[in-house]
Amino acid sequence: MLESVTLTLERGGFIALAGPSGSGKSTLLNLIAGLEEPDAGAVRLNGNTARLGRSGFMPQRDLLHPWRDALGNATVALEVQGVAKREARRRAAVLFAEFGLAGFERARPHELSGGMRQRVALARTVLAGGDLILLDEPFGALDALTRAQMQDWLLDTWPRLNRAGLLVTHDVEEALLLADEVLVLSARPGRIVERLVSPFARPRGRGVTATPEFGRLKLHLLDALGAGEDRPGGPR
Amino acid sequence: MSAAVRRLLPPALLTTVLLVAWEGYVRATAVSPTILPGPWRVLRASIDAREVLWYHARQTMLETAAGFVLAVVVAVICAAAIDFFLPARRALFPLLIVSQTVPIIAIAPLLVLWFGYGTLPKVLVVALVCFFPMVVAAAHGLASTEPDLTRLYRTFGASRWQRFVLVRVPVALPAFFTGAKIAITYSVIGAVFGEYVGASRGLGILLQTAKNSYRTDLVFAMIGVTAGLSLALYGLAVLLERLLIPWARTAGDHHAPESST
């Protein structure tokens, strides 16, 4: 599925991994999270091969529990780790304020908007602990407008979280907008065919998407993506 | 208020029409009350026999409650075992199905033979008829947990037991309640049948003596009491469901089909 992929992630940094479907980008996240083990080689997190419970994983769907309120949904990972409920809720409440969720602590998931649900899910991911946050197409299920709002919000919030982030996406524009470095994965067997360090300084806003530089880099990444894919009409 | 009236009016109306038609038929044809008593006669007989009915109904209620609680406990243990161990699933499911194919008519007299005329065999009959729908519903509910949720909890470092308690059990609760509501409609009938084949006290044995002495009005009275008990228990289950899993209502109200043997 995947051929030698080498990644270096640093605290505060944000890497985006773009690739065609079937390139194994989700497999890579699973490997890093510890959900799967590699057939050969090793995955280490801070030098440790035991990885389950040491990073925050954010899936595409929010997967919030209807039987818990919003704050209770954010605290599940802490409860798994044995943190007392009261203390877990206190910690989550701090994050809720930061995430613009203040006042919705006791709301049930079905009472929240799609964007708010996703922010609760990110709060849950952040509270799960670890220095690394893995985002598996986190905004893929949202409508275009909510998706743009969530990207803007994440762009603004990310530096304050002080974590290393790895975002998997098939959206080149999202990758360029959010990440410090964009990696392009080829189709199966997946390997990195392009590395692009973002020239856009932080703090960064949606304005960068309107610059000629952004357009040029986007085309360049799309090209790299296309090179990793079977072209229509090409040999199979 | 008006919504409640609109919901309750049709069944109330239909019931009244049926009762009036029944009473009218009995009066018009002057059929012997030992064959078919009218509802009015049944009501009077019930009031006259209220102390006897209550004395026997208490015993039936006790057996029903004990049998149902036993069934819940066994069902939960079986469902958890089925969920945790694949071999348990393979071992238990055929037995569960077979347990349902054995006619209760054959089992109930045997239970009396083995355990006597006391409360125990009735409790066992109730447990036998109740536990199957609950095991199946609970096992199915546990298995319906989305794999994505399991993966998410694994990334938290959750143990299998933690995943069971924090995810699988709450996910399974609505299905379990559906099974429990089906089971509870069987439970009273199970107890009455258990008594019918041999008991010193209970609605079942009262039913037999009433039938043997051609007190058809009392037989009907007991049908009424049994139905009332079943309905009350069903209502209790619905109430418990609303209190314990309020979230299940917002995710679409599904009602168990009411059924009886």
C-alpha cells in the first residue's frame, strides 16, 4: 500500500498530505495513530512504537454521542484516561471558551450546527492529549460555506494550540491554505512525489487564496497529483 | 391537550363501539351467559370477585416480576458474552433458537414436575418466554456499534472493557428496550400459563377453576385483568425508556410491534 514515507513533524507545525483516493493517506494516519501496524519498518511517536492513546485523532464524521451533552462529548478521551469527570469537564470548558462554544456546554449534539459539532470533535481530539493531532479529512462532510468557515477558524486557532498537526485531504486548496508544508502522495503504492514548503507567513488569512502565488502553487500541486494518477486515456 | 385528545379519541371510540355491539348482541340473542356473558355482566362479576382476583393477581404479578428480572439478568449476561467472544456467539445462538422452538406447553408441565407447585416453575416459564427477544435485541444492539467509533476509542487508548461500557452499551440501549417491550407483553401470559398447568394460587389456576365451573364471566374478567397487567407493565417499560434513554426519542421514535401468544 505504502512505500517508504518519511515524515518529520514539529510542535506548532502543520503538514498537509494530499493524494488521490486509494493512495493510502488514511492508511498512513492509521499507522501513525497506532490503529494499524506496518508490514515492514516501524512507526515511532517521540521515539516510542506504542502509539495508541498518544495522539489526537479527528475523523471525518464528528461521531458525537447523542447520549452525552457537548461538554461530555469533549471529555470522553480524558475519562478513558482516568481523569475524574469534574476535572475533565473543567478542562473541556476552558477549551470550549476558546473554541467559541461557550454557552453550549449542555447542548445535545443534535442541537448544534455542523460547524459547532466539528469544533466539539476537535476539542475532544485536543483533550485526548499528545503533541500530535491527526486530522482525517475533518471538514469533508461539511457544506462548502461551513467548510470555509471552519478552515478560517482553524487557521486562526491552530497556533494557540501549540501542537503538531497532520492533515489528510484531497483538497489541494485546503492543504495550501492551512499547512506549512504540503506533501503529495502518489497513487498505489503510495509514496511522496512532491514536497512544497508554504511561502505564506503566519498569521495567515483567506486573503492568500486570492494571490497569484497561491494560484500558481495550486496548479503546481494539482499537476503533481495528476502525475501520481492514471491519466484518462493513459495506459492502465 | 388537544393533541392528546386527538390521539386518544379514536381508540376510545372504537373500544366503546365494540363493547356496545357486544352487549347489544348478548341482549338481542339472549345467549346463555355460560357461553358468552356481556361486558356489563363481566364488569359486575369482576367487582364482586375483586378480592379473589386481587389475591390471585398479586401472585401472578410476583411471578411475572421475578421471571422478567431473571430474564433481563440472563439476557444481559448472554448478550455481553456473545459480544465479547465469537465462540460464545457460535455456541449460544443455536441453543437460543432451539429454546424458542420448544413449545412452552411441553416445558411448563415438566417444570411443575421438577420444581413442584410453588412459585419457581412459573418464574422459570416467564423467564423462558421473555429472555429470547431481549438477548437477540441486546446482542444486535451491541453489534450495531459503528466501527469508526471503535477506532476512535482505540486511538484514545481505551481498553476493550472501556469501549464496551462507554460506547457499545449506550449504543445498544434503544434496541434492548425494544426487545424488553416485546418481552414484557409475553411475560404475564407466561406466568398465567405456568399457573394453569398446576398451581395453588395465581390467575392461571383461578382461570382453570372458573372455566371448569362454567363461570365464563370470571374467565372474561381474568382476560381483562391479564390485559390490564400487561398494558401497565408495557407502560412502565415505556416510562423507564423515556427516563433512561431520552436521546433515543430525538433520533427517531421506533415502537415495538405489540404481540401476544
